[in-house]
Amino acid sequence: MTTREPTMKAEANPAPEQGRVQVTVRGPVPRDIATYATTKIDHVLSWTPDRVQHLHVVVTLANEEHDEAAGIEVEAVVDGTPIHVHAKAPTLTEATDAATDRLRRQLTDRRERMRSRRRRGVPKPPVTTDLTE
């Protein structure tokens, strides 16, 4: 008996190129919460029709003494356009939800800008692949 790989829906974009996803965990973050964050962010990015070239997720859990002890940062490069999202909240789940909402909004705004440029006849900006830090 052979095992089959799960299939993705036709309209979904595959995950970022192999080796391009980076996850950084700062503080005592439980593994299941870090997995929750990366899964939600990857799900939002999977629905963009553009190619995701790079994805870096930073999950931070500071001391509980702070009001906003949890934070999520997302840095993505989508078809050469850098996108940066940052969210802080009392819990990592709330920070993740806020970050995914902001990421979805930025991707939608980017898509609308590209659509508007095509209508006006403005050429697409060149795609850069240099991701040196």
C-alpha cells in the first residue's frame, strides 16, 4: 500500500520555495503556539496568486509582567515586493490573529495597486531576487 501526498486546491499557491521559510522563536514559546502561528501565516500566503520568495516569522514571548507580552513579526517577499507585519498582544494567539489580519490586508492592498497600475498602463516594477541581509 502506498501513501499519497495531500493535494492542494488548484487556486492555492504552494508554500514558499524550499529553504526560504525561517522561523525564529524568542522566549519560552510553546511549540504548539509557534506551529499555530506559522500555519496561519502560511495559510494566508498560500492564497496569493503571486510567488512568495521569502518568509521569515519571528515569534516572541516576553516576561508576563508586560501588558503586551507576546509579539509576531512577519517578513515576506512576494514577487519582489517586501511586506513587513508586526503585531503585539497579551497572548500569542491574539498577536497571531492580528498579524494574519494585517498580512491579508497588505496582500489585498498590494494586489489592488498592481491591478490599478495595469489599468493605467504603468509597467510592473522589476523583480529583485537579492535577499542578502
